Amino acid sequence: MDSAEDLITLLDEDGVEHEFSLVEVLEVDHQRYAVLQPVVAGEESDSAVIFRLEDDTLITIEDDAEFERVRQAFEAADEEQADEHASTVSEGPAGGQGEPPH
């Protein structure tokens, strides 16, 4: 974990605390959303949950179409980030396509 600031504790309907790490805040259709990943026994889970952000309040997304739009936007951004990382690694300064020597 990089920072304790990235951890969020939420209460479920039974009053039980659950800890999440903030993966990303993204904007879709002029609305902000938070992608949170459960933290179990100090480790992040493979699953994630998405909430709509209204001011600084997390709101459960009830509309399936809205949830699907946000999920697709997050996955597209995640893939783009992975592609950028792969490009940086494969075209890094030690052997990628660069300027010819002068």
C-alpha cells in the first residue's frame, strides 16, 4: 500500500466495517465515480466495486446501464494504461526506436 490516504472504511447494512483501497476516480458523462478494491487480511482482492461520487459521498449505483457504462470506461482506461506501460518498456531509452546517431 502506498499510502493510508488511499484506504477507505465502509460500513455494511449490519454495521460491519470493510476496508477498501481507492483504485481510481474517473469521470463518465460529467459524473465522477470511485473504483474501490476490497482489502482482505492486508491484501487487495481481485474484485472491485464502483460507486458514484456526489460531492464526497459514495452512492451505490442502482441503474444497470449506468454501472455498465462506468465499468467499460474503467476497463478501457485500464487497458490504455497497460498499453502505455508496455510501450514505455519496449521502446525505452536502451533499444527502442530513437534518433539515429549523428
